[in-house]
Amino acid sequence: MDRNKYKCPFGCGTTIIRLPLDSDFKNRKEDQSRKYVVKQIENANFRFVQCPEENIQSIPSINNDGHIPFYKVDSFWDFDNIGVTKHVGNDKESHELPQIQLVSSGKSLEPVQYQICRYLTCGACDKGAVGFGGYVLNKDKGKRDHVEVNPNDLTYFVSL
């Protein structure tokens, strides 16, 4: 299967990730359910930058309808060249941790609230954020100590 290459949006030319072509998204329901858009971001002093496809020259920051599109990645190891920041909120001045509410483009239109634990950066130039790693906030269990969360247990999203 052919794949789109998504490059570093900061001009270093590194391939961040390779994803199925858009035509594959339309034909495969499981891939369609991996596409999300942001409904709300709380307590964040950052801006996500989209990774452009290899053949796109401009760097879009938000798509036309004002929503930032994200793609849910199966595993951290699916990236070609990605960097991961330390845990968000490690500094003493952080009072509220960033959260993001996403809505799936697939079957469910119910928003899902994620606690952002780490930001994703380009693995070559270390600039970002091009995505995040986090976990679903479960209203029944409350917040977890995100410093204790294993990076392999996080769900990763890349901004496209």
C-alpha cells in the first residue's frame, strides 16, 4: 500500500510519519476512525503545527473550518522520526495540566477528553509541537499521576 509522507513543518525535511493515502481512509472504516478534530483545548500555552504532506509547500496551521485535524497512531514506534518532551507540567509553575477534547471523524461523534502528558516534536530539529501523547480522562477514576504513566501506555496523536 502506498503511503503519504508527512514532513517536519519547520523545514528540516525529516519525514515524521507515513500514513495511508486519503483514498485508503475512505475505503477502510478502521482508518477513518483514527481521524480526529479538536473540539476544545484547556490550560495550554502552545500551538500545534501541522505536518504537511511531502508534496505540499505551505505550512498550514489550522484547516479551513477552524479545527485542527489529528491522526491517532497505533504505537509510538509507528513514527519515522519523532521526539518526545518530558512530562508536561514538571515545572513548579504549572498549576493546571493541559487537556484536549477530540471528536472522531469516524463512527462516534461523542467528544473524548485526553490529559496531555507529552508533546511530540520533530526527531531531527527538536521543534514542535506536532502532536501529543496522552490518556483518556475517565470521569469515574479521576486524574492519574501523569508523571507515573509509562510512555508505552499513552495514546499518540499527530497533527496533520
